[in-house]
Amino acid sequence: MTALPQFVCASANPDKVAEIRALLVGIVDLLPRPAAIPDVVEDADTLAGNARLKATAIVEATGFPAIADDTGLEVAALGGAPGVYTARYAGEGCTYADNRTKMLNELTGESDRSAAFKTVAMAVWPDGTEVAVEGICQGRITTEDRGTAGFGYDAIFAPDEGGGLTFSEMDGAAKHAISHRGRAFRGLLDELSRRA
């Protein structure tokens, strides 16, 4: 039996790591990010730029290929915000609930609640080679939190293909089938399989 290719997961977010691991199970041996590696400053102005910063830092620290991603929520009524600032929309050190509350407050009375989640998934090798794939999920922002599964904005994001449910109201398999992260990582796996 051939060993699976090993990549270090660049994310330090345990919720995101669990989701990525579920998407890559049986295809990639996803090694945990070493605890000694400090947080990477994500100061690029694009999702791809932030994913590259994270993956490159892990490659340099471990000598292994790395997989990273960055996700942004773009809300039409907010001019595409929060975009690359999605994780810290309510400020540095904010919680998931803080971000959702700020967004719901910003959209009070707004009729256009259309939004798109975008994820860039990237693999970077020690020789500098990289592959990046974008996944997009169109949907809308609800008027209140609904559901208990998932993390981040899942309780207020209802994907167009979700039958009116938010990501938090779906089971993991249903979410992964249509989510931005699921699409990005399936695309990345397709690219990796071509290089195997």
C-alpha cells in the first residue's frame, strides 16, 4: 500500500483544521501544525496572499509541504466587506459571536442580503512550487442565528443550494458538499492528483 503524501496543515484554528481534515481524509496525510510555530501575520490584501503567507511560513519552519487556506465572506450590501477581514470583522480578538452580531447589526433593515463565501486553498512545496484553487458558495445572510453546528458565520449564512437552511442547520456531509471550503479543497485535491 502506497503511503499518502504528507502535508502540514498551516491553520491554527481547531475548527478549520477539523473541517480540512474531514475533507482530505484518505487522500492526504495531514500533519498538525507544530505548536512552537508562532501565528503568521495575515496582512496580505487578498485571500490567496494570506494563504500563501501561512503555507510558506509552515514550509520554512518544517521543511514539509504545507496546505493552507483563507476564507472571506463578501456581502453585497456592505460593498464586499468584510472580505479578507472576515475573521476579525468585529476587531482583533473578537469571537465568532461578535462577528455575527456586528454583521446582523450592519444589515438591519437591509433588503439585499446576498453574500458569497470564498475560500482559496493552497499547497506549497519546499521548492517554492504552489497550487491554488478557489471555491465559492453563493447565499444570503439571515436575520438571526439559526442552528448549532459549524463555526464562524455558519449560523447566519444560508447557501442558495441549501434549501433555506444555514450551514449551522446542516450536517457536516451536506455542508461539505456545497460549501466554499469543500469546493476549494476538492479542487485542490484534483490538482494534487494530477501531480501524483
